Amino acid sequence: MKLSKELKTGLIAIFAIIGFVVLYQFMKGKNLFTTDNAFYAKYDNVEGLSVSNPVSINGLKVGQVDEIKPITTKDGRLHFVVKLTIDDNFEFSKNSTLEIFEPGLMSGKEMKINLAYGGGIAKDGDTLKGNYQLSMLNSLSSQVKPVKDQLSNVLLKLDSTLASTNKIVDEQNRREIKLLLSNLNRTIESFKGASDRTNAILANNEKGLHEVVANANNAMVTANKTLDKFGSVAERVDIDKLNGTIDQFNQTAGKLNNVISGIQNGEGSLGKLAKDEELYNNLEKTSKNLNALVEDFKANPKRYVNFSVFGKNADKK
């Protein structure tokens, strides 16, 4: 069978197109003749992930990112569905997660499968739970941001403090501060003068001060000797005799208390004299009569004593 030139040209063009598509997909990291499994994960932020980025399990590359498709919900929210192709020789639990991460500071984004155990095996077309790990710069930025905010607050407070300080230290306050410092200097000079005069007085009276200190030392020595003598006298005191004397004094005091108690109760002569009202009244009456007799004797002595030079008795009145 002989092909025409037109048919040959058409076939060559078709094979060229097919080859170009295969080459293009191969350069993008896709393999049209593969039997890899496809898995999906949903993200709100893909963190710079792009198609053909590698996918690994425990550090071993097992697939790549096949497609990133943006989807907008009815309420206007945007999220991304990432399609992965994984070598069908690898099986893992459907509870495993797909994580976007950055292996190095200057490297691109990659994905890895964080293995989980338990549950069923993930099958082709399953949607797995996705998460992402902050890059080193983003993590550092997230940690620096609170410090930056705190530093900003400190700077604002410092600025307000400086403004308040500038308000306080205005021209009038500066004059008052200068006046205060001047007064303080004069006060310090006065204290210095007083200190110099005190030193001069102490220097002029140094001999007298030494004599006062010497007299005080002598007085302390004398006092110590007196205390020593008192201590020796106290040692010579017979404690037993002193206790006996105190006991006798207590007994005497007890007897005196009994006598006083008996007088108060009307016992004995003194008690009767103190308690007998009739005897007290008679004694009072007798004292009054005796006083009247003495007064009358002073006023009329002739009434009681009569004498005559010639031995003649006077008339009795």
C-alpha cells in the first residue's frame, strides 16, 4: 500500500503534536503513561506551592504536585484544591495528612505525607486532610511581630513621656529649677561652714574633751569598784538569817493584824473602848464638864481658894 504525500504529511504532523504534548508534560513533571494514584487536599493558603513540586514520605520522593485549582464558594471565600500523584507502590492510611513545608531557607516549597496509623488504606481519588508548616522567615516574622508591637507601644509611651517632660521643663520651670539648685548650693555651703566651725570648736576644746572623757572613764572605774564592793557585801550576807528575819517580820505583821481585827470586833479593853458608844459619850460629857470647870476656875479663882493674911476666913458666897 502506497501512501500519498498528503497522508504522510498529516501523520508526521500528528506525531509531532503528540510528541510535543508528551515532551511538554514531561518537562512539567507529568508522566502520561503512569499508573500513579491521585490524592487531593484543600488549603486556604498554598504558601507559594507550584505544580511539579515534589512530594515525599519520610524524606523519599514518591510523587509530585499535579495541579492546583482555585475554587470560590458562594459566599465569596477562596480556597485551593491541590492534586497529587503518588507512586502506587506506596500505601498509607487515609488518616495521614498532606503538609506544605519549606525544607531550607532558600529552597522552594514541597509537600510531604505525614504518616498516620490505623484506619483504612487511602485509595486513588481520596481527599486527605491538608495543613502547612510556616517557613523559617514566616515563623521568625510571626515571632518578631509581637515583639515589634510591644516595642511600638514602648516607643509610644516613651514619646508621650518625653513630651510630658518637655512640658514640665519649660522656661518657667527651668528658672525655678535653677533657683532651686542655687538655693541647694547655698544650703550645702552653709552646712560646710557649720562643719568647719564645728571642727574648729572641737580642735580648740580638744584638751577639755579629753579631760571630760578621762573623767568619764574615772567615773566608770569608780562605779565598777562600787559594784564590786556591793557584790562582795551581797556575798557575805547570810541568806538563811535574812529569810528567818523576814519570817519573823511576817509573823509579827500577822499578830498585829489580829490585834487590829480584835479592836475592830470590840474584843479587849481597846476594842470595848472603841465600840462602846455609851462610854464614849460619858467620856465626852466628862471632858466638857472638866473644860467648863477649868474655865470657871480661871475666871473665879477665889470661889475655890480662900486665904487671909490675918487668918480670918472670908465670907462664903
